[in-house]
Amino acid sequence: MQQNPKCQILRDLGHIDPFTHWPNYLEYGFTPADLPDLIAMLREAVINDLDDESDPDWAPLHAWRTIGQLGCAEAVEPLLDALDHLAEDDLAPDELSLVFGMIGEAAIDPLIRQLHDPTMELLPRLIIIDGLKEIAQRHPSTRDRVVSLLTDYLQTPDAEAPVVNAAVVSMLIRLSATESMDVIRDLYAKDLADLSFCGDIEDVEIEMGLRQERDTPRPDYLAAMALGIADSPDSTNPLDIVDFYLDKYATEDSLLNAAELNGFLTSIACAPEIIPPSAWFAGIWGQDQMPIERANQQEASEFLT
């Protein structure tokens, strides 16, 4: 079978800084007729370790970006079919939501249908929720419909997925959906939203601009984050241990995993002058003291060693 020469161009592009503006992939001549070949590229290897010394395959990233720029409604179902695989890619959560946003209104119904599927893994569902937010923000005429559908979801939420439920609330906050507050309050009253995601109902009301300050003491969100998490790592691998504690005691501003920590420490080591730990340690957790240290000195020692 003859290979699409335009897709070969994408494979030859190789590494690209994912945090810069996207190139104009359509300048290579892509049209909707190339969609089947682009979809096939999504099944290629994913970038699951940006700090790996091996040369990762960047073809899927170039393919989904091209699909987004084409804006083809026909791409939505294939993207959703491949979402479990694509979610293994370190860059997928930030990028695929943008792709759905670029496709626009045609993606709303398929995304909502998948959001209601309790068999979907957590990360793909979070990508879907963020994708719906991107659609509403990029295409303002769809905002009310997206808000209505997300609110409908919260009326019959997945009781086994409090993080998913809280993520929907977070997106409604981003969309200033004050019209959804009665449903959101009911969700929190039933204790069906993870407090570590965007706080309790008073935090939500403050974010929505519906109250100025709290009436009750702030809950212990650190304890809420620890609920349902294993007490100790199930591996002796140092990288797995670091990943475990970064996940268990994550904050909104902390590093996400051992790969990010490695890049962070490498940057410090490459600085022209020595930077003392007192100056950079807070950058790991986004605060002066480790949350893990406040919770458990033994765990803090294990993380540091």
C-alpha cells in the first residue's frame, strides 16, 4: 500500500517544542481526504517519557494537530476510539482538548455521550471535559449548550467518579456558569465531588463570584486528597516512589511526576551559579514546605532519599 507522502512529511518533522505555537500543518497540502491516513498515524507509538534518552515518535502529535486544524467532524469518533491509547501520551491531556475545541460544535454530542460512559478511564474523561470547555470558549455560540449538557450530567453524576464530577464543576467555573449553581450545590450536598479538585461548595461560590468569603473553616483538602490512595508505594523503584508521593500529596502548583522533577533538577544543575536548595525546593511543591512533611515525617524521609 502506497504511503501518503504528506503523512511522511509529518513523520520526518520529528521533535518539536510542544510549548510553542503550533505550525500551520495545512501548508503541507492536507485536506479532509487525508483524514484516514492521519487517523492511522494516531495508532503509532505515543510519547510517554519526554525525558527518555531514546528518540520518541512524534508522529501522533503532528497527526492530531493536523486533524484539529482541518476541523473535520468526521474525526471526532475515531479520536474518541483512540482516546484510551492516546491518553498514554504525556502531551495528550493538554493537546487533545484543544483539538476537540478546534473541531467545534460537531464534537459536543459525541463527547457528552462518552462523558456519561462509566467504563471510560479517568484521564480520557478529563480530556473530554476539558475539550467541551475548549469548544465553548472557542465557539461562544455553543457556550449555553455546553453548560446545559454539563449541568445535566451533574444531575445524574457517576457516583463512583468524584474526580470526574469535580472536574465538570471546575469547567463550569471556567465558563462562569452561575446558572448551574443549584445543581452544583446539590452535588456537594451529596458528597459526590472530590474536594481536592476545586475545593468545597464555599470555594466554588467564591470562584463563581457569589460570595466574598467563607462562613466556615476551610476543610482539610490534604486529607481529602489522600482518600482512596494507597498508604505506601507498591514498588521499590526510586522513580516509582517519587511518582507515588508527588501524586499522593500533589498541590495545584506542584510538579506532577518524576520526569518533571528530573527536568526541574537538571535545569538547576545547569545554572551558571550554584542555587541553594532553600531557593528552589519550594518549586517542587509550589509552597515553602512539603505537604508530605506536614502529614508524615517517615514518608517525607522516604521521598527525599
